[in-house]
Amino acid sequence: MLKLVYILAASHSGSTLLSMLLNSHSQVVTTGELKFSSKDIGDTERYRCSCGQFINQCSFWQKVKTEMHRKGYEFEISNAGMDYSSVESQYVKRLLKPLHRGPLLEYCRDLALNLSPSWRKGLTQVQKRNAALIETILEITGAKVVVDSSKTDLRLKYLLRNKQLEIKVIRLIRDGRAVALTYMNPAEFADAKKTDLRAGGTGEYRKKKRPQIEKAAHQWKRSNEAAENLLRRLDRSRWMEIRYEQLCSDLDNTLDSIFAFLGLDPGMRNHDFRSVENHVVGNGMRLDTTSKVYLDERWKTVLSPDQIKIFEEVAGFKNQCYGYHKKLR
């Protein structure tokens, strides 16, 4: 079976950082989010791989394309067909839109999905394509484990049903106030430090309405509720939980515990994770150059007392359940 490590988290919780740190182990490889699509990448002529090359010119991704073709799959990174919502049916897309809502509602979702011939056929194809891509990445790199930092709960739900995959899950949690801030201003708080490398390396952000604190808090809360719903039905031996803050403040011990959970020798890790070859798609921090890991708590000075108060009203209880204490300026 193909070994996959899935990072389950709310977006902007540090999943790209964690995946690149895991990539520093000689038996682990990551390409970031395996659910990549044109929505995530945009203009492939200008989107940069984390190696610095334009992704269409990256030799690694050219090898992936060639090997996938040899296996019988046409592969374009902007239309890779790895996302379960890529099934061409508006009926299916609507059913896949809500986050995980517990066993009863998920049973109803599956019943409704199975009424669609497009879904039944599409699911089989997407499962095969995911397995083929993971196998290809392992073959090209010589690694034993692939890390997928796609984060989303529904992707994990269906990956767990893929009989070709042996999956372990890392549940990553970050203080909801920090995450909410990134939702409201991703360019400043969740992208490359150099402005000309933001937005996938183009430096040009598409104008998009960003949520205010109330909606951002709700989004973080729902992402974590969905993750909890999913993990309740997964054997405890198959997943572990860590905090972003723990990762940043106690890096070596945290990574050692993760590698032990994965059955890997922690001593085979390169401590300079940026010096290891990587070809990551995802968060803009992949294009930064420093190997120093530091705790980002800018929310403490950027969010106003009123914003923090609103967050507490919407998601404060959930945040405190995870050990993040209520703290107003």
C-alpha cells in the first residue's frame, strides 16, 4: 500500500510549514496540497514552484507529467483531477460544498451522491488518479511516505476509502484569532514575505472581498468542528494532534514525536529544511528563504479589542477548549 500522511487543519494553520519540515526527512516527500487546481494555481505560466522555477518549466513536475502519462493518465497541474469536487456535475458540487457534519448527515450526503452516475464514475477515477500521483511522486523521489497538506475534511474522508492508500493523519490546530486574521488579510499575514513573490510568485493579488472578523471566526470554528466529526470515527492509532504554537516553540521535540508516530527514524532529518529539494504547491511561505521557524502571534497587536471581543462571542468557547485562553488587550 502507498503510505500517505494527511495534514488536517483549518487553512492558514501552518500546514505548508509543517509539510516542508516533514519533507526534511530523507524518507518523506511533499508537494504541498495534492488537490491543486486552476483555482489554486491561476496562471501556470507565472506560478512558481517552491524550487523557484515557473511550474510549467520545473523538471520535477515535467517528470511527474511524463510518468503519469506512462501510467495512462493525462496530467496538467492546473487540471490534475485530484480534487473530489472536480467531478463535472453541479449536483455533485452542491452536495460536496458543506463541511463534514457528523455520521448521520454524512450518510445522507453519500446516499444523495450515489444517485448520481457522474459521481459514481468520477469517484472511481479520482481515487485511481490520486493513487497514481502518490505512487509517481514516491517513484521519482525514492521516498517512502508522501505528505498531503490539503487540509480539508471531505478530501480526507474520501481518501480514507481509497484501498490503495495507508493513511495517517496529523491534526494541526492554531489559535483561532491568528487564523481569523489571516482570513481577513491573507496577503499580509499568510503569504511570502517578499511582496513580488506573493500570489503564487506573480506579486499580483486578485481583488476579492475578504471576510470580517465575525465570518472569519465562524469559518475557523466550522473547520475545526468538521475535523472533529471526521476523527471521531477514525481509530486513535491512526492520528495525532499537535499545535502550531508547539511546533514553532519546541520544534525538535515536536518533529521527533511526529516521526516516531510515522514509524520513521528522527535522526534522518535535515535540520535546515530549506536546503532540501522541494517542489511545493500551496501557501506563499514556500517561497521564503529563511530556515528559521518562529511563532507568529501578530494577532495580539493587530486585532482591535472590539475584533477580539467579536471573535470570543463567535468562537471563543472552541478556542478555549483547545487551550487558548481568553486574552483581551
